[in-house]
Amino acid sequence: MNTTSMPRVLVLGAGFGGLELTTLLSETFGADIDVTLIDKSGAFVFGFSKLDVMFGHKTADAVRMPYRNFVKPGVRLLRQTVTAIDAEERRVTTDGGVHEADFLIVALGADYDFDATPGLAGANEFYTVAGAERLRDVLPTFTGGKALVGVCGAPYKCPPAPSECALMLHDYLVTRGVRGACEINFVLPLPSPVPPSPETSRALVAAFVERNIGFIPGRRVASIDNARKVAILDDGVEMQFDLFLGVPRHRVPDVVIDSGMAENGWIPVNPRTLETRYPGVYAVGDGANTGTPKAGVFAEGAARAVASDLIARLRKTGSGTQYDGFGTCYIEFGGGRIGKVEVDFFSGPKPTGTYHEPSVALRADKEVFGSSRRARWFGL
């Protein structure tokens, strides 16, 4: 460790993991630590907010939390783009300079690989804010025909989100009085909507049946022919569409691939400590291969484990708390009702999920989930 000054902690990516990790370090050490948090964006957006934008419930500006409001003792947040990572030397190059660290945490998340699915770049997707905004303008023009919610590969962020999209689309079309003229189909590479929780999956499938939403599990959209308005699945089956709502394939950012940290598209880590094979280097969030879902709440839990380890190391006493692989996901079922699933990945021989039936009351829980983090990280 650098002994001539405060310990230098460098965190790449200001998502759930980066924000929670740096907040915990600031709460523990105050100004007695040197933490640099780097992100290329100007604001943070909850993933679930993109559906709100797409269906016109909120504007994109309303769901953005500017990073200028993230002010923590001992932490400086820089808006820079990471261009190179030397994990062995814990040295990072950005478009603003070179940063060296005693501890490096890679929390850059997952990028969308549009090129991996031919034709997707010319179609609609709802996993970026820009894509959600485009669909917000497209949806009012859809008055009849076939809508297809298509997932192009797994793993992907927030496993329930495509199911939510299909159910919310049903509600949207009912409200506009055109549902009877529209067909909705949903293609998913997973065997069920939420594999760790059969009960949750059964409830979602029942909701699809009740709303006449066609569900095709175990298949992915392999390519799209926009001229013919056809999605070709990985088994060669063609599905016609008038409206396509896609989920792109995911992978770690190019800068992580170029660094040599990734294997098979993701960063291998010790799933309980988030340590990589490089001393003093951790990976948390969507880019790390932990065996847990790629969702903000799991990145947050991983960040807490890394923070506890760093605190023990810096204090030179005790040991950190291991990552428990536990997370809660809220699921929009439509009609103002929200369900909840609590998933535990590490305490038993296999992942388990506890399902809570949809209710209007659970909407308040979801709102607290968002507002508590907004207040904790941004003081808003």
C-alpha cells in the first residue's frame, strides 16, 4: 500500500455498486481516505425508471439524478471515460489523465452488444434511456397488429423487466382502447421468467395467460429482418411483428475486454469476496461473474461486502463480511399492483426465491426502495 499518503481507492463506475461502496467508505473514514469515483455519464438512472419513461409515466429528465449532487467527504467524483485498465499495476487511464490506486474496484456494469444481433440496431429497444424515449413516441402510433417483446440473449439486467414490459404494454393498450386489435408475444431465452423462484414464475405465466400474452420460453431472438418485420429465433422460427421491443445482448465494456480481466464475456471473481485474480482488485455489479442476477440490488450487496473487506484491511483489524447473494426484486404486474420476490443465492445448496403476491401496498415498498437510495446517495 502507498505509505506516504492516505490509501487511494479507485472505483470505476457510479452505478448501484460504485455509489454504495464509496458512500460506505466515506461514512467510515470521512476525509481520512482518498476515494476517486469515475463515471462517463452525467447522471444516475434507476433501471426500472426506463419503463416509466417508455410508457409516459415520467420524463427522462425527471428520472435522472445528476452526479453533481453526489457529495461525500473523502470522495471525488470525476466525469471521465475510462480508456485503459492495467489491473496488475492498478493503473487506469481516462480521457482526463492517469489514475493509480492501492485498491481498484471495477464496477463499469454491462454494455449492450447491438452488433451481436443482426438487425437490432434498426429496431426498438427499451434498455437504454434513449431507447425508452424513442418508444415513448412510437407507442401512441401503435393501434393494431403484432407486438413482440424479444430478449436477444442471457444473462441480462433485471431478469423480470421483459415480463414487466409485456404486462405494462397490455395495460397501456387496454387504456387506449386498442388491446383487442393487438397481439402481444414475449420471447425469453430463460426456461421461466424468474428461474430461482418457481412460484414467481408461475404467477407471471398465469398473468400472461389471463391477459392473452403469448409466452415463448427457452428461445432467443437471433436476428431481425426490419424490412420484412420478422424476428428470427435461434431455432429458425420466424415471428412477424408490427412493433418490436427488444432487450440487447449484454457484455462487459470493451475497455474491460481489452484489459484482459474478462473470461467468456465477464470478470471472474470470488463470489463471496468479489476479489479478482489481481491483488487489490475487485469487481462488483453487472460485469462480475458472481452467479447472481445482473440487477442493482445485487450490485449494492456486493459493494457492501467489498466495503467491509476494505475497511478491515485499512484498519488492519478483523475481517470483512462476505457477500450473501441476497436480493429483492419488485415486479410490475399491471393494474397498479406490484409483486416482490426475495432471492437467496448462497445460503443453501441451490438458489431459492420467496414470492410475495402482487398488491397496491407493495408499490409503496418499491417507492421507498427508490427514494431511500436517492436520499442516501444524492441528498434528494
